[in-house]
Amino acid sequence: MESKDVRLKVNLDEPDVIIRVDVIQDEIYVGLDTTGDDALHKRWYRVYQHPAPLNTAIASAMIRMAKWKPDKILFDPMCGGGTIPIEAALMAKEIPIGKNREFAFFKLFGRMEPEYKEKRIDMEIYGMEKFKKHVLGAMKNAEEAGVSDVIKFFRGDATSLKLDFTPDIIITNPPYGLRIGSKRIIEDLYDGFLKSLRNNMEDGTIVVITAEYDILKEKAMFYGYEIKEEIDVRYGNLNTKIFNMVY
């Protein structure tokens, strides 16, 4: 303004460079935003949108929490749009999660696709859903992600499991929250799931996230599961917990 008597034009909608400034108590932090406004949990493969999708970053954290490796059979009995099985397969194949993403630093340094060589590795990953449309949607997402060859999706009820395989690790995001409408429904679901699981799993790890953690904890203790770890997670507007259990 002083030198040219005109204010420089700034594109507030799609700026080339974003400088983030945070003031925390008596400290100020100034940084260059290399990511942009699109959150890092967004993935390219979600061509089918489940009505209550699990945050992919949380899904990845749950997989790491379970200490899953490709030589262990992984099963998600309430897989929704397939997020947990797909994230596990991407992790095992070493496919970068930033694939096909547009990041802010591309505008500064040019587009840089991650260099990687997809690992060819045998693994058993299963995803089950009660509703056919979600099963089909999960299959579409897995195909888009390039991992449909290592995941088997099928239809079934988590409260009456009849598996032809024995899972080593269960990782799941069961229904919870306001969309369910009744705690009684959640109680019956969690009770049936944990009871049914005992007949289909000899021993192993179960990692579950839920906002109805008191109900899950009560049912888990009733059926003899040992809770090894609890982690509080603020998920959107919900206070949730991730349970790491063994049976």
C-alpha cells in the first residue's frame, strides 16, 4: 500500500501459499502449510460413501494398535464401506496413502508423485457387512484402491457368526451414536457380537472403537474378554474409546 498505493490481490479461496500462525499462551508458531485445506485422512479410493464412514487415520491407528501383520488373518465383521480391510491391505502392499492426492506444496515445488513399488504378498483379509449395498460398495472401494485381490467381502450378521476361517485379529467400527436411536439396539448388537465371536475365535486380539464404551466394556467383561488398553478419542462431536482386547 505504501509503495504502490494499491493493496495486493490475494486469492482467499485457492491461495498458492498458506502461512499458518498459531498463538498458544505466550508462544507464537509460524509455519508453511504444505498440505492445504483438504484433511490428510481423505483417500482417493472412496468411490462409495458409506453413511457413517470411519476416519481412515483412525482406522490405520487401530491396525497398528492391533499389531497386525500380513501373516495373521484379519477380519472386520462390521466393515461398512471397507475402510479397515482396505487400509490394512494398503499398508501391507506399501501403497502410499497420498497417492492421487493434491497437496498445497505441489503449487510451490511442482507435482511429485510418491515413488513406490507395490509389494506382492499373500494375506487373508475379510470384511463382512449385514447389508448387500454396503458389501457391494466396499468391493468397489477395494477395487479402486487396487487391493481387491487380497480382500474377501461377504454378507453376514455379526451377532450370529458362522465363519469358515478362524481370525487371528478382529478390528471393527460397530454402529453407535445418535443414528442408532436406541441404546437397547446397541446393547443387543454388542452382546450378540461378543457372544458369537467366542465360538469363532480361539484366541487373538480384538480392537474396537465406540462411543458406547460403557456398554461394550460391560459386555466384554461379562463374556470373559481381557481389556489390555483403552484410548480416548475425540471423533467429531463424539467422545469415543478404542479398546484393545484379547480372548
